[in-house]
Amino acid sequence: GRSWSLQPDSLGLNDLQSLAQHIYFTAMMRTPLVKGYAITYLVTLGLILLCLFWKPGWAARLAPLLLTLQAVPLVWLPIGRLPVMNAPLCIVLFLILLVSVITVTQRLARNNLDRILLLCLATVLLLLVDTIFGSPLQKSAVLGYDPMDGARFYGIGNEYMGVLLGAIIMGSGLLLERLERHRREALFGVGILFLLTATVLGAPQLGSKFGGLLTALTAFGYTFARFYGVKIHWRHLAVGALILVLGGSGVAVADSLRPPDLRSHFGLLVTAIISRGGIALQEIAGRKLAMNYRLIKYTIWTRVYLGSLLTLGVLCYRPAGIFGRVLKRYPAVAAGLEGSLVAALAALICNDAGIVAASTAIIFPAATLIYLVMKEKSALDGETLEDNTEELLPA
């Protein structure tokens, strides 16, 4: 609803043409890369389920692919900044960087669980730093901004918001398992990281993601309570809902008090409600529901979300008892899985295009839990999942 304004700038026509070409190239690459990634993810889940039921020994061969799938969102960030406008060359460079990241991760970590932990922490760190500095990597990433479709122009978008939440929650669970002997200090560090992430997501000057802030407060609060071993009751949910309302309202009102040119979309929402009443809120809610309904019907991310939930649901019952043993052996990872599912549900409810954020939020947790089930199944069958498999013992 803002009016246009003109400002002088040093950019010339050549600069604008280069920017337009880069935006177009990223948009052109987005569909095949993102759809290819989603299809590969779903096919991998299907193959793993088939192997676990009929050829358990073959499932071990798919373990590196799970690690690779988790590394893809991280690799997409720097690739978009390369001055390359040739599709085949861009794909080759992407594969080279992907293999390099996996190779470095394997060299630094002793086993796949530690490798997943490293990928989680690297993804979280890069996304937070990038968002704080104005999102230069996300602006050019195929999983980031999409100016041609009007999907995102500033802050952090739904795709990487989901990746960030899934990586930080599952990474925190793995970190607590690794630092069991220093659990109190680790919990303090996780709390600081949760607080920093929520601030970056919600600050109008940074992430400017109001739905992301609500999602983060919900998921982080639940996850942190579960890390402490708290059993969630209705009174906890009531207190959490109150904190969520007060925190979200406080950020929105504070943003609305800034000068009009500096307000983000949720600051403008408060202004619109004050001037137009409930009609403004009703119109926005209607548009968001329509957008979510359209995306749920047509986007491939819906298949990713449902495929992940279906795979986890199947593993809860078949092979019998394995999922329960995995969650009992890794209680912090189990709490992280719960928190990730809460994050996915909250993302679906609190965001327009919420199905996208929900889908990317569940990638890290689902891949991690699937790997643990494969590891448990191999142990029961007397096989080795990896050449140098070690338990995730406290450091």
C-alpha cells in the first residue's frame, strides 16, 4: 500500500541489465533444481522404506544420499553468487561444491551422526550471518528470493526459514547427545542460539518474518521444555500461547511506531487495523488462506511434507519396535523430532505459503531419524552401516 519513491543511484543501465539477467537466470533454474531435489528426496524415502522391509543390507548404501540431501540447501546459498549464466556449467559447479562439502564433512567427523550435526550447524550459521548482513546469498539462491513471482524482496523467505528451524532444532538435539557430560552448559548455549534465531527472524530490520517469529517462539519453547524433560500439559500450552500473543503483538506494535518508510509488513498491518478496523485483518486473513490453499494443491513441497510424514509414520510401526528403540536411545534427538514437527505445524498455520516452510522444516529431522532407524536395523541384523560407525558417545 505504499507509494513509489525515486532515489538517485550510481547504478547505470549496464548494471540494471546485469541484475535483470541474473534474476531471470535464477528464476529459470529454480523450477528444475527445486523440483529435481524434491523428487530425489521422495524417491530416496521410498527406496529406503523398500530396502528396510525387503533388503535391509541395501539400505546402508543409501546413507550417503541422506547426508547429501541435507547438504543441498547449504550449497545452494553460495552458488547463486557466482557470475555464471550458463545452466550446464552452473549445475556442474553445484555438483562440485556439493561433493566438496560432503568430502570435508566426512573428513571432519567420525560418523554420519556427527556429519549431520556439522551440516546442521553450518547451515544455521550461514543463514543467520547472511540474514544479519542483508541476505546477499538468499537474494541469488534458487531456494531464496523470487522477485519475478513477487515471492520475497527482503528478510528471510519461507523456504530458508523452514530449513533454518529444522536444522537448528535437530542440530541442537544432536549437540546435546554429543555433550551429555556437559548438558547444563550445552542447554545454555542452545537457549542463546534459540533466542538469537528468533530475534533475527522477527526483527523488522533483519528477517522481518512475523510468521517465522511466531513459529520460532512456538517451536523453540516446546523443544526447550522437552530438552529439560518437561511433560507438556494444558497449562504449559496456555502460558505458551499467552507469551506468543504478547511477544508477537509487542514486535508488531513496536514496528508500527517506526517511521512509515521503515515499517515492515506487520507494522503496516497494525496501522491498517487501527485505521480500518477488523476489515483489514479479515482481508489479509482471506488472502493468506487463499494462498495457502492454492499452494497446498499445486506445489511439489506438499508432496515432500506428506512424504516425510508418511515415512515417519510407517517407521513408527515397521520394522516393529525399531523406532521406539531409537527414540529411547537418543532422547534429545527424540525431543528434537517432536520440536521439529511442532515447528512444521506452526509454520503451516502462521505463514502464508506455510506449506513450503513446513516442508523444508521437516527435511533435516526426517533424514536424521531415517538414518538412525537404518543404523538400528543394521545393528539388529549384525551388519555395519558405515565403515567406521561409532556410537554418538559424549565427548
